[in-house]
Amino acid sequence: MKKLMVLAAGILQIPVIKKAKEMGIYVIAADGDPTAVGLQYADKPVVVNITSEEDVLRVAREEGIDGVIHPCSEVSMNVMGRLNDELGLSGISREQAIHATNKHLMREAFESGNVPSPKSSCFSEMEVAWGVFCTDFSGTCILKPSRNSGSRGIAKIPADIPIQEFARLFEIAKSESRDKTVMLEQFIEGPEFSIEIIVWNGVVNVLTVTDKKTTGAPHFVELGHNQPSIFPEDIVAVIKSAAVAGVKALGVSNCACHAEVKVMDGKAYIIEIGARLGGDFISTELTHLSTGIDMVAAAINCALGVRPCLEPTETKHGVCIRYFCPKPGKLVSISNTEVLNDPHIYLWDIYHKVGDTIPEVTSSLCRSGHVIVIEETPQKAIELAEKMIHEVKMETV
């Protein structure tokens, strides 16, 4: 029986833990939080600081693992790469992990590979960033942490922003950045997409393109996704081509990838690429529902050095996820959830209970629940998901 270490054991990692066990794999789930919900599903739960390379390496050696995976998160990618290097495991190296989690280094790789991406620079000091913003950039820009995910710390910067407001938003982005540096980048006006990919032995396999719905400025928090894309075939082809070029520029292999792209004037711009399964249930649920390909099983096999199955094994659907985001305030009632008993509802959850405080939606952590719909087409799935989001009542005061 092969042994797989899963780094992190939150709600987004549960499908990976369960799938590995279904595949007959012994699962060691590691998390720094002893109450992490995924620990209960593992063959062996381990409470350890998953950002500590030495601590996790010690556990990995003690357990004699055959592979390691860090799904739907980036906080411990360097640790995973170190384990792959030290133990000779399948997957990305520590150096590749660094490039795949640092947006500035990623952009440098894209530039070297002639991959289309927004103009950008990286800063640790606000005054330097302000000077470059005033002299080298024209038009609207974006400030974002160089190392983070989930839309944390992102802000849209108009060309005429006062320095005081620029400084305030810079410090917010810096506080959210794991290396305390901030990216200033050209704002690409256009629809957003993600591309779900499995890379095996250097071959980049695009499974599907995901359409995104976001809050827009200033925080660009993702409110939903659908698969397959409902955009014209020529746009989808441009998106796929850019994503493949971006993955090749990063040089990663034997892993899942989640690429994020925006399209402006018919041209695709790579925003970033994670060498991991995507979050928000995109890789763990939406992709197998829309393509019939078990992306989670494929990523697990990649981590174990086993050739992944990239052929459909399930029925294909149109699929959509939408997130509940009620008005901020104290949650006083939740009603009409019986509408979620519809047979086209694949999965739903509400994260809050009456009495909780509902925050303003400034990052993905601020959303209050989700509903996943399967239908004949993505258009029908979107229509029903939007209906459910409005019919379930979450009243706040």
C-alpha cells in the first residue's frame, strides 16, 4: 500500500483525502490545526506546522511516504518541493515551488518564455512603488501581495489616485503578503478564466477552461465559476494556448496546474499559475462533473509517480458554482433552504449560523456558503445557480 502525505486538512482538502483512500492509498494528513476537519478522514492524522520544512520532512521520513500533495493551497508549496527533492519523490522541486508561488518570479519566467502577461514590478517600499507608478505606468493598475492567494489584499488603482490612498492600499497588500513584497501590475480589462491542467512527463494536458464571476473592483473576489466555458471557441483556444505556454515557461511537471487568465481585445494574458489543484471546488468537483475526468485521482497519481488516467470515466454535465454573499451585519435568520432540494443541486453548504457576523466580501474567506448545480448545459446550470442564490434568504441587521 502506497503512502501519501496530504499537506493541509481543511474543507478543500477533504475530497483529496477521501479520493486517495478510495484508491487504496494510505493517507497521512498533516495540519497545524488539531481541529482541522480533514484530519478525521485520514488513516493517520498528524498535527505539525506544515510551513516548517524541517518538521514536515521529519514526519515524512518517519512515515516512509511515497508521495506528497498540497492541494488547493500555496502556503506549504516550498515544503512540498523540499520533500520531493530530499526524498526523490515525483512532483515539483523546491525551486519550482518558489517560482510558482512568487508572482514576481513567475512574471520573470513568463517574460523569459515570451508568455503574454501584464506589465508588472515588485516592491518592498511604498515610496519606490509610488515613484515607478507615476513614471513607468499609465492608466489603471493593480496592487497585490506577491505571495498569497484567495484575492487577499488586492486593490484596483486608478491613474489619479492620491498618494495617501496609494500608501494605504500598498500597506494592506504588504500585510497580506507572505514575503512582505507587493506587486504593481497593469490592469487587464476583460473577462477572467482559469484553466485546469495535468502535467505528466513534461506534457501539458488541458482538461477544461473555467469561466469566472467576480465582485470586480476593488477586491475581485470570486463569486462563482462554470464549466465548460460558454465563450466562443476561438477565445477558448487563445486561452488554452496561453496557459500551455505559461506552464512550459515555469518548467513544472508531474503535477496539477491551475492557471488564471484574462482576455482583453482578443488576447489572453496570464495573471498567474499555481502548480496545484485549484481551490473553490474547481478541481475537486467541477472538473470531473464537466469533463468526466477525475482530476483529483490524476493529481494523486502524479504525486505518487503513477501515470494518470486522463480519459473520461464519468458522465459530462454543464456545471456551475455560486457563492452566498449576504449583506454584511449580524445574521438573524436563514430561510427557504428547502429550494436546495432540487435534483439538479449536486452540493451545497452554508458556512454561518444565526447570530454570526457576516463580513464585507473582501476575500474568498468572507463568503457565506455555496451551491453547485449540474445541468444539461453550463447556461442552464448558471441560470439555476443564480436562482438559488437569490431564493435562499440570509437576513442581516
